[in-house]
Amino acid sequence: MKSSILGAVLLASASIVSAELGVRECFLNNTPKLLGYNCCRNTCSISYKDDDGNWGIENGNWCGIPFTCYNGCWSMPDYQCCRNTRVSQYTDSAGNEWGIENNQWCGIIPQATATTRTTTKQIPSSSPSPVGDKCNWTEDFNSLDETRWNLNSGAECMKVQGGMFIDSVSQSCRGSGNGGRMRTNVRYKSGKFEVRAKMPIASGLVPAIYFASTPDNTNGSQDEWDFELIGSNRMQTNLFINGQGGREEVWNPPYDLSRDFHTYTFEWTSNSIVLKVDNQVVRTFNNPMPTQPSYFILTNWMCVGCDGWTGPADWSRQPYDFIVDYVKITDATCI
Ligand SMILES: *[C@@H]1O[C@H](CO)[C@@H](O)[C@H](O)[C@H]1NC(C)=O
Ligand SMILES: *[C@@H]1O[C@H](CO)[C@@H](O)[C@H](O)[C@H]1NC(C)=O
């Protein structure tokens, strides 16, 4: 690979750079694979790229571009480092951990060097004794427990503030639908799911609390069932099985859902899924029932061009905040 090119640029370089300092930094993040070369000490300029990493030239010799060239972000320049997640979705052959933000891969900075975190609160490195188990827990949003949650799309549109989770839709947010989507890391098979939330209302806007069997909502054959507030004070419920929907119903609440906090509940057992608002049954699914284990998801998005469904997108009062006080999951089974 590099050697042929190397021959051309290799000048008589008797003094092999002793770059122990730099080497350690290169090795720490395993990028690039040094293959006997040293880390660059005085350059961040990339002369050559291959599967092993990014290479510069110093003293006529190849050198590995160290991650320090990118403020500690080892996945640069090809990928940003993760800003709001430390949940690893993939470990590459070099041992680097990768997360997903805004549907893009991002490099997870090893904890010791993770210093910046823009929109969410600092996540304590040792969470105070977690309440509950893998499936059953209460999230009060005093912080965002990323062992539970995955900021799946539009991470920069979501934050935790004042004990609340806030998902803001605005034109400056680059998430899909100009808002954020956060899902659980585990997939559920049953349980009681209670969310206390204040949902925003605007023409075109669809804040939703729902389940989906695929991690990123893109697979057309997913199971999905939802509470969706569709553009006005109308709550739609729906169930998709293997991508087949067509079970929409609309509940017109006797009060304005955007004015106050209300409790939205799914009671999911092997026989039925009961949807309640403030303990009032709004919808029951029992025939057919979804069969695929599913993620529990909070989202807020603007459906641009969905005039017939949600009304035309109204940006006049943006940002639109979907505010969640807590999520309480009990009697649950999950994988
Ligand atoms: C969608 O999910 C089904 C069932 O899990 C799977 O067979 C199919 O390959 C997936 N399709 C895509 C595009 O990911
Ligand atoms: C969650 O709670 C239910 C009901 O108490 C229990 O059956 C289940 O085993 C719990 N899940 C885990 C992972 O412990």
C-alpha cells in the first residue's frame, strides 16, 4: 500500500523520529494503525489516506495524523464526534466505538477526554444508583441516562433542563422533521408505559409518543403504534403491523392538550394494548396485535407538505417544545 508511494517521498532520513509522546496519543485511539510508523508531531496536514488512517509526512517519513489534530475527536475529518450520546452501536476492528447521531455515524470520545456536551446536561460519569432494572425504570430527567435512551435523530434539538426533557422543533434544527427523536435502547415486549408531558400544538406539527420495532424508523415493514397529536387539538392513534396501517382513529379531547401536562399511558399485555390519557381509555388494540419487540419512542416533528393530514406547516411560533416531565415503565419485559 503506502510503501510504493513512500519510496518516492522518502528522503535520507537517518534520524527516525522518536515520537513517544505522539505515539502514545495515536495508539490511545488506534487511529491510524501505525504499522511501525510514528505519530506526526508537528503537522496535522493529511498527505495520504487509506484504510489504516490518515497520514502526514514529517522529516521525509510517513507519520500518523494524531487525533489531537481534531480537538481530541479521533473520527475527524470524515465523521464528527458524538455530541450527545456515548451509546456504542458498533466497535470497529481498531477498537473504536461508534455511535449514531442525526442518522450519521459519530466517533465516541473515550470518557476521559470527553469534555464538551452542548445541548444536554452533563451526564454524571457515575450515575447515582440507577432505580430499576434493564426494563423497568422511572426517568425523571434530572439527567439523561444514556444507558436507557438513544438520541436517535436530531440530537441537537433535544435537551434536559430543569428536570424536564425538551424536544424543540424549529427550522434551525437539522433532525428529520426539524425535531428530535429519542428511543429506548431496549426493545419491549410488554409493560405499562406512563409519560407525563405537555404536547405542543401547531399546524403541521406532530409530537408523538409511540412504539416501533425498528431502531431508526425507516424500515417499511415495522410494527408501530402511536399517540400522535396531528396539527391541532386532535389525538390520532394508529397501529401498523408489518408496515400495514390504516387503523387510524382520532380522539378529540375535551380540553386543550397543549395547555397543561397530561399523562399518556400504554398498557401492553399479551392480549391487548390500552391507550389512556389521564386514565381515560382512548383506544384499545387487541385484534390484531403487534408481534415484534419494539422500542419506546418520544419524538416531535414538523410534517411539511402534509396539509391534508396535519394542516400546512406553521413556523410562526417556533420553536415548538414537547416537554416531558417523566417516563415511568413498570411490569415490563424487554430484550
Ligand atoms: C426490514 O425488516 C425486515 C424484517 O425484520 C427485514 O427482513 C428487511 O430486510 C428490512 N428491510 C430494510 C430495508 O432494512
Ligand atoms: C420488570 O418488572 C416485571 C414485573 O414486576 C418483572 O416481571 C420483570 O422481570 C422485570 N424486568 C426485569 C428485567 O427484571
